[in-house]
Amino acid sequence: MEYRNEISYAAIRRLPKYYRHLCNLRKAGIRQISSKELSFEIGVTSSQVRNDFAYFGGEGLPGIGYNVDLLKNKINEFLKSDNTLNMIIIGAGYLGHALAANKNLEKKGFKVIGIFDPYDQFTGREIKGIEIMKMDCLPLFIKRQHVDIAAITILSAHADEIIKDMISLGVKGIWNFSPVEVKNTDKVMIENSHLDDSLMVLGYNLKNK
Amino acid sequence: MEYRNEISYAAIRRLPKYYRHLCNLRKAGIRQISSKELSFEIGVTSSQVRNDFAYFGGEGLPGIGYNVDLLKNKINEFLKSDNTLNMIIIGAGYLGHALAANKNLEKKGFKVIGIFDPYDQFTGREIKGIEIMKMDCLPLFIKRQHVDIAAITILSAHADEIIKDMISLGVKGIWNFSPVEVKNTDKVMIENSHLDDSLMVLGYNLKNK
């Protein structure tokens, strides 16, 4: 099997989608899939699929296709960290609750170890056994515990200041749901997750259908 | 000013990002921006920016750049529906609550008109004045009210059945947060919003930093 040496950033972004689809196929008892079928399911061309998988040495066999299990495991191994990544959630509103209560995150290797909120109303309450703490407690918490990722679920422009604080406290990964747009630097990796972007695209598509 | 006749799907996907950034610039009192500055902020090339905006007839003036207000309004006009789009939320868990409570959605032209949950525990309760109803009420509700979009916030594989029901009830737009992957058909437009995809990419980036 041939391995390509580099994988593009766009291909990495597609991997969670492939992975989810391969998991669904496996649940349905499907063991082999062609690049053509995958391309149809994922919404890219067959040659794009073959190109994406070339990196994993996963060449589909002619007339048989890719081994679903093998490919699924390779993608998982590629994406997943060797260790569980520790995550804190900033903002104990509904979205913060939704992330803290999402069991899939732990299965995928992310563990919520603390929840922080700027408002006192939540202090001392718990979500799934994790205490909600005041923001004042954050510097000490980060000093004592290893925090890999801060999920920012505060949906106001004030999130900007909070993100700056996180970076200066040494948090290396930010999962940002706030309307503020933040970019990677040499100190921090950012993923911006603006929920209503996809809704705006849906609205456009409905208008122009 | 010259207008291009077609805009690519990839460009449409970038428009909410441009829009958010132009709004931030406006708030900061910045009136003009060059394609180079925008490209840096958005993370695409300058020529990509110019290409994206060619469709709007928005050519930046040499040495001055784009008019922030004008461009912002054009993008808004392009994306936004003429009428408010009516949305129902399926699933009254934390994520359903988060969407119902998000004031930005109404500002962007989407109005939540009903919330439905398969479990009785929530029935009769309200989120922001909107009653939570049983799923049994859905067919009659859709018959009587105009529903443009159903936001699926049920994070289990059962969402598959619910999405099929929505489509057969005539809902034209699905904003899908469930782990099920759904595709556009001639009957329905879908936006899949898988929150943990971006977290997996962040995990990968932290591992390989």
C-alpha cells in the first residue's frame, strides 16, 4: 500500500464526516464501500475521496472498495489524541449545559473538568457532577489542573476579553462559539464554531430553491 | 461596477463570515477595508476575496479598499430572506433551549414559532414564551402554521425517523444537529451542523502542533 506524505487541511476537515459515515455503515452491517458510494454520501467527487484516503494507505480494491472497519479505525487513530484532552467550559448557559451533558465528547476523547461562569447565579450548581465555578477561580484552577481546551459558550462580544485571558493563562486550544472571530497564533489553536452561519446558508438556499 | 453572474457555493458559505467581520469593523468605526486586510482576517487569499465580492459588483478602490457599510448591506441583502422564516425546534433539551433563547436568530430573520419534544416531561413548559408541545401535535401545527425550517436538536440516531417525518409533513428546510448525516433532495434543503466535528479538528491540531 502506498502512503502519501501530506494531508491537506481541507481533507482533515472532511475526516470527521467520513468517520461518522463509516460508523453508520458499520452499524448497518456494511463492510465494504466504494469511493463512488462514499463520494455520493459525503458530497465530494470520487477522486477527492481516493485522494483523501491515499494518505492513510487506504487504497480501495477494484470492484470491492474500502474496508469500512479498517478505514474507520485509521481515521480515528489519526484524529484522536493518545491522551484524553481536558476541557473547561466558559459560560454555564444553555449551550454550556449542552456541551457538558454531551456524552459523545468523552467517547471521542474530550473530558470536561470544570465549568466557569461570569455571573454568580450559577455558582456552586452542578452539571453532570461538574461544579460551576466563578471566573475568579480560573487562574488557580488552570495552574493546578492541566487544561487543554477552553470552550467559549458566552455569546456576547465580551467573549473577546475572556479569550485573551484564556490565552494569557496558557490554554492552548479554544473552541469558540462566541460571535467574535479568533485566529490561530503560535500560542493557541482556535476552532470557531458559529452556529448561525449554517442557518444563514440554509435561509439563502430556501430563498433561492 | 462589474457584476459576475454566478457565485460559487463555497463563496456563499464564506459570506456569513465576511458579514460578521464587517459588522465588527463597523462597530470599531472602520469604514474602509482592503481585500488584503480582509483576506488576513478571514483566512483566504486576497484574490479569493476579490473574486467573492465580484459578484456583488463590489470592487475595492485602489488604495482605499471596500466600503465596509456598503459591502455589509449587500451581503445581508443577498443572504437574508425577504420575509422572516418560521422555525420550529425539535428537542427541548439544552441545545433546543440554547437555540430558542438565542436572540440573534430573530435579528437575522428566523423566528422560533414552536418547540416539540418526544418526551412528556417538558410538555406545557415554555422557553422564552414559546410553549413546548408533544410530537403528536406536530402534523396539525404544520398544517395550520407556515413552517419553513425544523431545527433537529435530538442527538440520537432516532433523529433519522424524525427527519423523515418532517420531510413527509412538507418542511422544506432542516437544520440538523443530530449525528445522522442528511443530504439535500428536490424536496428539502439540509444544513448539517455537527458540533463535535470542529472539536475533533481542534484535537488533531493540538496533537500535531
